[in-house]
Amino acid sequence: MLSLLATTFSILAQAVTDNTEGLKAIGAGLGYGLAAIGPGIGIGVVVAAAIDAMTRQPESAGTARTTMFLGIAFTEALALIGFVVFILLLP
Amino acid sequence: MKVLALDFPPVSHLFEWPDFAFEGTHLAMNKTVLIYLFALVLTMWLFMSAGAKKSLVPRGVSHVAEGGINFVEDSIVMQTMGAEGKKYVPFLTTMFFFIFFSNIFEVIPFIQFPANARMAVPIAMALLVWVIYNFLGVKNQGFFGYLKNSLFPPGVPKALYLIVTPIEFFSVFIIRPLSLAIRLWANMVAGHLLLVTFAVLSATLWDSTYVGAVAPAAMLVIMTGFEILVSFLQAFIFTILTAVYMGGAIHPEH
């Protein structure tokens, strides 16, 4: 009985150590996917507002475009941090 | 690494190059160093040869250099710092062209590696920008004035400073240089991985079924075009964020 328990534990321990790499890969993929949701929506909002501004006032399109790139850059940073975590977690 | 039965090279093989000169010393050279040196020489050559030929109507190299300077002045400096930022145009133009040249090697045949996909130079440039905007802030507003303007933004209720001040401290002094470097580096890494993925896919499918390679090869061409845009855009964004940080240090918000 005791030996059976010991075997079970060793098998369980084995399973846990063997899964680490796989769990890391799943975590990396899920992490990047989740990190991309917010910035995706955010960049959509930024660009939509910028297009709205450009079509309403074409003479100030230059300023709107510059500000749009700034907004995209700040929003995109979050997705890129997710990408960095993905690279760091890769086996 | 096997991905979908494709023989995908391990990530370290795509970004780490063996040294070929001065091995084992601090001056060791590899492909990345060579690309940076080439980008440096290209930037210097562009402006020095354009400056040597003084003609009323710019032609050839002068035309490119003047267009670049005008672009940086009109759509980066004037939009963010105003007329008094004009004395920083040389610095920003050099930075823009250096980053652009080291990025564009991503799509140049037989070289095909964006040098900024290694972290060293992006973080060094971001730290340089950090030093410059802090120096400008202290110079223009005084040490305590600069700290007060950047840590205690006006128009916030007094009690909220308990939360706002630590956040502002992190975002101004730590997150800014880090995000500047990570943005450039991660965009180049992602672009390189994207191109490698489609190239490996095309090569493998060409070996097994000739017809199957058509779609990934077409995608590779499209993505190459997209990466030209990205390498321009990242140079633009790095430069414009530098200008914004410098402008914020010269002129605090009231």
C-alpha cells in the first residue's frame, strides 16, 4: 500500500516536472493573446477618432496625424510588453 | 523546434550572430555591429556629401538630405516643440536617419537583419534621450521646479496626489526610457520573426509541393512591403517621442 502511494507520488511528481515546458508555452501564448486585446481595441478607438477629426477638418490633418501616431505609440506599448513576456517565456 | 511539422530554427539562431573579429574582447564584431557601423557611415556620408555640394537647386543626395531635414522640422519639431525647438533639428534628424538605416537592413537582400532587434543600441539611445530631457528640464525650470512640474501635475485635487505622484514618478523617470527602447526593439523582433516564418513556410512547401508555396511567398512579399513601412514608422515614432519629451521638459504644462 505504502509502495503504491510512493509510486503514485513519484508519477505525479514526474508529471509535474514534465509539464513545466508545456505550461510555459501555453502561458506565453495566452499571455500574448490577452495582452493584445486591450491595445487592439485602443488603437481602433484612436484611429477612428483621428479619421473623424481629419475628415471634419482636413486643414488640420497634419496635426491630427502626428497626434494619432503618438496615441498609437503609447497604446501599442502595452501589447509590446506582452510580446516581450512571450519572448521571455519561450522554452 | 518543430512547428506544424516545419523545421523552424530556434529563436536564438535568428538573433545571435557569431563573432568574426576581435573574439573574446569588448571590441568583438558580429553582424549586428557591422550593420550599425554601416548605418553610421551611411548617415554621415548622406549629410556630409550633401553639405559639401552647395547649389541653389538641390539634386541627388542633397535632395534626399534636404527632404529629410524638412520632414523632421515640419512634421516632428514644429508639431511638438514649436519654433524654439529648431535648434534640436540636427540632433533629431541624425537620430531619425540612423534608426531608419539600421532598421531598413531588415529587407535588404542577403543582409536581412534589423540591427535594432538587439536591445543594446535601443536602450543606449533611450538612456541618452532620458539624460537629455532631464537635463533640459533642470536647465529650463530649475531642479525643484522640474520635479514639481513633473511629479505634481496641476489641476488635480490635493488628496489625489497620494496616488498621482508615485504613478507620475514611475511613468516619467522609469517607464519612458524603457518603453522607448522596448517599442523599437520589440517591433523589429516581431517583424523579423514574421518574415522568417513566411520564408521558412515558403521554402518547406516549395520542397514538398511546388504549388503550395505560392500563398506564403505572396504573403512574404506583402509583409516585406509592410516591414519597410514599419521600419520608417518606428524611426519616426522614436524621434517624435524624443521631441515630445524634450518639449515637455522645456515647456511645462500649466
